[in-house]
Amino acid sequence: MNDILLLKQGELILKGQNRRIFEQRLVANIKRRLATIGEFRVYAMQSTVYVEPRGDADMDAAFEAMQKVFGVVAVSRARGCEKDKDAIVRTAIEYLDEAMRNAESFKVESKRADKSFPMTSIQLSQYVGGELADAFPGTRVDVRDPELTVHVEIRDHAAYVHAPPAPGAGGMPVGCNGSAVTLLSGGIDSPVSSYMIAKRGIHLIPVHFFSFPYTSMQAKEKVLSLARILTSWCGRMTVEVVPFTHIQEEIRKNCPEEYFTIIMRRFMMRIAEKIAYYNGCGALVTGENLGQVASQTMEAMMVTESVCTLPVLRPCIGLDKDEIVRAARKIGTFETSILPYEDCCTVFTPRHPRTRPKLADVVAAEAALDVDALVEEAFNGIERVRLP
Ligand code: ATP
Ligand code: MG
């Protein structure tokens, strides 16, 4: 008999039509995530999504993948057995051995989808509870406030004993709240900001500005590796790699050095917004963090975002660096982010950047450039990389 997975849906405040859309999206996302692991039957019932393997499947891999699906708050694995009260007891004793030894108190809760089962739910709970209490004398029954709840379920083709739930990723199913463009550099912050926005149900289009040969092919590969790691949370994505070399050279040739970074960032925002409108996205996402560098003061952010009309979401804005690092470790991007490849921002860094730039001065400095033509040229040179 195969194990199955049970995923508890999150954000239960959602009601009516929204709730249905949320659930359909969640089931579709789960199916897509499982497609590379094996064949599964996936369906939702009463705020739970059931994942049942058809034939042999790597259930460890499936369990791990399901812990990264946004919209799921808890994941438990259940062991199947014959629909017989003593088979259920034997399965529970073996399968829950460790959990039962560690729990001070427990209770059994049973559910019958198959009403032809000869005991009621209450009778079954009492029977299994009694047998478990005998088998594990170190723990006691407490029906009011048990440390461990043992779930038993009688389904059509088998009975199931659930293991204690592991935490899910939380958030909302990717795609149920629209799409956004995320500016993905090779650093620590932007993968974290991408993760945080995807978690709120947003499908992401990562955009990377690439300045070959000032930045190497490895630098681009690093960003694609980061995006690949993010797909295990965010689902499939198409990375847009924007050729940025000509723009940077033009800025260096024609603009005062103290404004290099801020003008470059204004170009990034313009191009990102063009990609966003092209793809029906509702916002831009960056990994900016207040006060971290000269281009991330309030004044600099105002100058940067004044070139676009879409909201700029900056989920890392108020975090300390160690909080961002902790998040990066948790989502698995940190080790890749600290690989030593240069980013386009570091190539033309001014020696003395303006920390409190004035918009009018920046606009005047930019007047030396044919902004529209440069944006158009970069946009037309985009390389798209589909992941996975
Ligand atoms: P990160 O760790 O994300 O690189 P950072 O602290 O190094 O952030 P900056 O390099 O100043 O910050 O960039 C701020 C934000 O601008 C980044 O978080 C990212 O969203 C965006 N960004 C910077 N460089 C690039 C790039 N080459 N391609 C795409 N986005 C970029
Ligand atoms: Mg960076």
C-alpha cells in the first residue's frame, strides 16, 4: 500500500469565488511541481489537497517538493493499510513509534469517507487510542489538549494513519495574485525579495542586466543558477537577460561620474517596466534595502523610481543584513549568491557617488543620452531563458 501526502491549505479567511480560484491554482501548481517526480493523482477536499502516487514514486522527493509550494501551511505523510481495525493499530504503532515515544499525551481522531466501515469514527478512535496507550505506556490519552493528535482516515480503497505535520511554505499559490517583474542581480538580496513577493501569490518574471564582457559568462550563469533555485519555490519562470553593455558605455562616456550608478539604475527601471507592461505585470520588485549603499537612500530611490509608473515593491527595505542572510540560507540561495562573480553595478562604480542626488541634476546629466533609443535597443536584444 502506498503512502500519500496531505497538504493543508493556508489563508483560510478567503471565501467564495476567491477561495475556488485559490484552490484551483494551488492544485495546478502542485501538479506541475510533481510532474518531474512521478505520476500522481492530486485533488482538493475540505481545505486539504491529497497527493496520491499512481504506482511507484519517490515519496521523499514529493514530500520535500510539497514543502516549498506557496499556499500550503502544513504537509503530512500518511501510511496506507488494510481497512481493518487491527491493521490500523499495527500501522500506527510502527509508523508513529518515534512521535508516540516523544509525546507526553495524545488522542486519536478518525474520519470515515467510507461509511460502510463497521465502526463509527468515535468507536474507531477509542479502539485505536486504547491499543496505542497499551503499546506506549510512557504517554497518556488527553482528549482536550493533547501534544500529539493521531489522525486515522478510512478512505475508499484503504485506511490511512497520518504522521505529524511538517510546516509548509505558507503564503498564497503563485499566480493567484497576478505577475510582477523582479530585478535579479547575482547578490544576496534580490533572490530574497523575489521569494517574498512570489510567496504572496505573484508569478515572477526575473530580469537580469548583463554587461558582457565587463561581467563574465559565469556571472550570467550564476544568476541563472539563482533563478533555478527560486523555481523550486516560485514555479517555472522565464528569465529575461537584457544586454546592458552599450548603455553603461554611453553613460560612462557622456555623464558625470558621480551620477553613473543612479542613471544606470534609472535605465534598469525603464527597461524592467517596459518588460512588465509587455507581459501584463502589475509591479516591479527590487532587493533594495534602505541605507545599504548610496543608491538606496530615500532621495536616490525617488530619483530612480520617478522614471516609472508601476509600483516598485521592495520587500527587503526594512530588514537588517543578517535577517536577509538568514532568509537566503533558508531558501537555499545564499551559497550561490556569495560566489565571487562581479555584477554590472560594480563594474562602473563611481568613486564618490551622490548619496542625496537631486532629480533635476540627474535629468540634466541624462540629457546627453538618447534614452529612448538606448532602451529600445536593449529591449530588442533580450535573451529569454526558460526554467526549468
Ligand atoms: P543584491 O544583493 O540583490 O545584488 P545589492 O545590495 O547588491 O543587492 P544593488 O547592486 O545596488 O544592491 O542593486 C539593488 C537592486 O537592483 C538589486 O537588489 C536588484 O533588484 C537590482 N539590480 C542590481 N543589479 C542588477 C542587475 N545586474 N540585473 C538586475 N537587477 C539588478
Ligand atoms: Mg547587487
